[in-house]
Amino acid sequence: MIQAYWYIAKMRILTTLAYRFEVFAAVGSQLILMLAAVFLWKTAYTGDSSSNSMPLDQIVTYTILSILLGSFFICDVQNTIYRKIREGQIVVDFYRPSTLLGCYLADDLGTMISSVVNKVLPLFILASIFFKPPLPVSFTSFLLFVPSCILSYAILWLLSAIVGLTAFWVMELGNLGMVKDSIVRILSGSMIPLWFFPTSVQTISKFLPFQYTYQTPLSIYIGEIDPIDALQAMLIQSVWIAVLYVLLYVVWNQAKKKTLIQGG
Amino acid sequence: MISTLQHYWSVAACFARLAVQRQLEYPLFLVSWLLMIPISYFSGAWMLKVIIDRFHTLNGWDFPQIAFIYGLGLLSHGVMVVFFINTWHIDNMVIEGHFDRLLLRPMNVFFQLIASYVNFIGLIDLIPGAIIFLYASHLVGMEWSFVNIIKLFFMMIGGVLIRAAMFICLGSVSFWTKRSASLVGFTLTLLERTTMYPLNIYPRMLQLIFTFLIPIGFISYYPASELLGKESGFHIPLSMALWTPVVGIVCFIISQFIFSIGMKKYESSGS
């Protein structure tokens, strides 16, 4: 059975490699975002001498790595579900012996693997040329960073799946995944770490899953969160994963019921 | 001559009416778009505010001025999205062979391309942009004098033409290479990051490129610098209100040239 999932992932890897124009455009876009963000920070820091915030190269590393993670964390499941419901093809996926969500996860994991070569590696090299290689603060932080990333991806993927499944009910509203993405972009700390925001925003954000997707692993990487606190942060990430998993399970069952009642 | 113009105008009006009807058919569909775009733009402005609150200035640009250039950039983007959005679909039309249909009609192909898709949904881009710009111009204390309004008008036209020219050139690439849709997204990101922040945050080299090679700086940075009375990187004589539309028209003519070369190739390859 695992072979079936592996095949899907492999196909996805091959297709993405074939479209090199798209790859160039994707890397190019991410590069522009990176340059704009880093230059913005550099400019901000030149004007400010009295700052008590973190040193410039730490925030630059944070930003560069945020872009790298952004191109690595592929959650196309929300677009896939939306598209297939719109085109009516979702029924076909129900007939397969493997779970529908499992297939989409395999899809995304396959894209992630190819994006390491297609996007992450070139972006890392480009970042090293333009600025400096975004290295972790210590080996320990890197060791903690990796599992935190895995947890982050789980949160992001579960969120995307849940939002994607809402299309079973509100397809007419359009792709709500885009709305979710714009909210996540701000609240996840992927563009600006949340500690720059007013305290009211920070308090609210603590009770939302978003800051645990980008900010947590990134903070571990640059050493803003020390190893002990990192374990605590990963615990919170795991809690969110559990919550979202249950939510996904419920929504998925509802979606299946709805499809059965309507006769596919 | 007059009758040709009248004819073109009536065709354009007809196209516009059809476009509105088409777009109003499934209004609910726009809800996600209607949510996403304002969230993106307002949050972008908010994030700039957060940075400036902490760091006070960006190379001498304070928040009202940053918001001003941000809004100005969004305005020309919004107008372009309303009128020229079909330039984003050129590659799809090449692949699907839609150009044959346009070629068969006794009217200028490019005109048909643009006039057939007046994108009223683009108002979703334009309205937040206008709000941000008006708010910023209030903060900055810009005088809405007659001269300023005329200047603004010409800067807008120039900005829109430069943007449209870029997309036309990129779309025309598909006449040779067939697939170029992904370049649209790339160009959008590029335009976003260079027109919504002051150009002087970028190193000198990039400023040079965006002034003389690909004149993106003329879309919002130089006009904004002038309206705000700030020093921009290069000393350019005369008013931006003159230069921007001139640059815009030049770019547009170049893009038309490239487009027509592409069309000839399309016709001759008999796809």
C-alpha cells in the first residue's frame, strides 16, 4: 500500500521537474521577496542606533530562512480539493482504495522533495551570494529546529486540509484557501516576527496556531528561543497538531456524509 | 478617421457591457477574492507601520510618506488590473489558439485583446489602493491643488502604461516559447516589491537597473519623491509629471512592437 503513495509522490516529483520555466519564475519570485525583505530590514536598522532589538544579522537570517521554509512547506492540498470539487473529479478520488487525504499528502510530500532541489537549494545559494549563508546559531539549535519544522508542517498541512474541505459546503465563495494564506502570512511571523507587534496582537496570537508554524522553528534556529524553551514550544506545537487532527477528522466525516447523501 | 474612432469606441462599449454581465453572473464567487485582496494590501501597509514604529524612519521616509508611495503604487496597479488584465492571458490564448478568432475579425488584434476584458473585479484592487493613498495624502498634508491633480493624473497614466508594457512584452514571449504564464506571477511580485517601497532601500546597482533599464522607478518612486518634495537617488531635471507619461508611452510603443512581431510569428507558424 505504501508503494501506491510512493508512486504518487514520484510522479509529482517528475512532473514538477519538467516545468522549468515555472521553476525559474517561482525561484525568481521568492528571490525578489527575499531581497526586498532583507533590504527593508537593513534600511530600517541604519536609521536606528538606540535599538534594543536583536542584531541585524539575526533578523536577516530569520528572514532568509523564512523564505526558504516558505518555498519548502508545500500545502497544495487546499487548492487540489477546491479544484477537484469544482471540476467534479473528487468523486473519482473517493473510489480509490487508498484514503483521499493520504493521496493528497503524498502529492504534497512529493512536491516538497522536488522543491528542495528546485527552490530551496538555489535560494540558499543565492542568499549566500547576496548576503551571507543563513547558518544556525548552534548545532543544538539546529537539532531542535528540524523536529520543530516537521511539527510546523503538520500544523500547516492540517489547516490547509480543513480549509480545503470547507469547499464541500461553500464552493461558491471561491478559494478560501487564499484568504487563509493571507492571514497566516501575517500572523505566523513569517514576514515580521511577532515580537515587533503591539502586545495586544501578541497576546491574541499566543492562542492561535499560526505563530507556531513559522515563528517557532525560526526562533529556535536563530537562538531567540533557548533549548529548554524550545522543547516547551514544540509541546505547544504538538497540542495544536492534536487539536487540528481531531478537527480534520470531524470535518472529513461530515464531508463524506454529505457526498454520500448527494450521491457523489 | 472620425468614423473609425467612433466605430472602435462603440465596439469597446459593447465589449465592456458584455464583460460586466459576464462578471456579475456569479457574484458570490468573488467573496474569497474580496476578502483576500484587502487583507493582503492593508496588512502590507500595517506591517510597514509596525517596522517604522520600531525604527522610526526608512532612509528618511517616515510612515505617512511610506504609506503615500505604497498607495500610489497600488493605484496604478489597480487601474492596470481593471483595463489591461487580458495581457496576463496572452500565453493561454496562444496555446488555445484563440488568437485565430481575433485575427479573423476586421479589427486591430491588440485592441480586441484589451477591450474584451474590462475587469470590474479589479476594482477590488483599486479601492483599497485608493483608500490607502487618500489616507496617506491626508497624513502627508498633500495639497489637492489643480496642478497636483493634473500631475497625479499624468503620473497615473504613465505608471499604468509602464506596467501594461511589461506584461505585454512578457506575454509576447509566449509567441515563441508557448508557456509563460508563470512569468506573470514573477512580474507581479517584482512590481509589488519595487513600487510599494521607496527604491532607495535597494543598493545603487538595483536602483540604476530600475531607472534606466526597466523603468519601474517611474511608476511610483520618482513621482512620489517629487510630490513629497524629497530627494530621490538621481537628479532628473524637469517634473516627473512630464517624464513618467513619456516613459510610459515609449515603453508601451516598444511593447506593441514586440507584440506585433510575435503576432507575425504566430500567423506564419499557422498554429
